[in-house]
Amino acid sequence: MNDTILWQTRHFVYQHFADTTHAPSVDVTAAHFNISAEEATDYYKELHNRHAFFLDLEALTIRMANPFSGIPTDFKVHANGKTYYANCAWDMLGIPAALHTDAIIEAVCTESNDTVQLEVKDGKVTNSELLVHFPLSFSHWYDDLVFT
């Protein structure tokens, strides 16, 4: 396995998310690097094993490339004229940081089912009366990453 292509694959996945709001398929990644789908699959699996992103191993699709979600969630981030999905409250704040841009965030509060809206402007949350609560410590997030 070529370490250079491995890390270029990671970069490509993140750039693809930033540009399109969704993850590239194995085939798209293979075509980009002019490698076989099997080789691209091996790179995806290795990046999954290194926690660079999280795969749905059965479908070989990227479920999470933190802070981006590969599936629709209750955490929508509107930035640069696009709507991104975040994996959780932590990641909804990470998307504007990763993109170095302002954003409007819509999130559904898990406990109340109310929709809340946050604005990130110049790297700061403008409506500071809202709090994000993390019921599970970071050290346990990978115990069950989808649930977390």
C-alpha cells in the first residue's frame, strides 16, 4: 500500500465533501487516482482502521468523515450556499471551522425534539445563550460511534 496515495485519498475525500456536500464513492475515488476499485477499497478500509473516517463496511460507503456526515442527520449546516450534514452537535460546529466560513446551523435537540438555530460568524457562535451538552465523554465515542 502506497502511503502517499493513502493520505491523498483522505485529502480527496475531504475535498469532495467540501465541494459537493457528500462522500465520493469507491469508484469515483478509483477514477480520480487511476487505480482499481479494489485498490480504492483497500485505501478506504485502511483509513477506516486508522479512524481517518468511518465506513459502512457492508456498503463500503463513507458514513462519517468528521465533521461531515455521509448520510442525512438532524444537524444541518448551511454554508457557502450549500447544506452539509454533521454527525453530531460537536461536528456541526466543526464544519464551519473546517471550511473557514460563516454558517447557519439547524439542529434538532435530542431531548426536547425542538429545532434550534445557531449562527457562526467570524469563527464565533453569535447566539451564545445556547449550550451543547455531551452526555458521553470523548474517550468513549468510539465504543459505538454511530450511537454516539
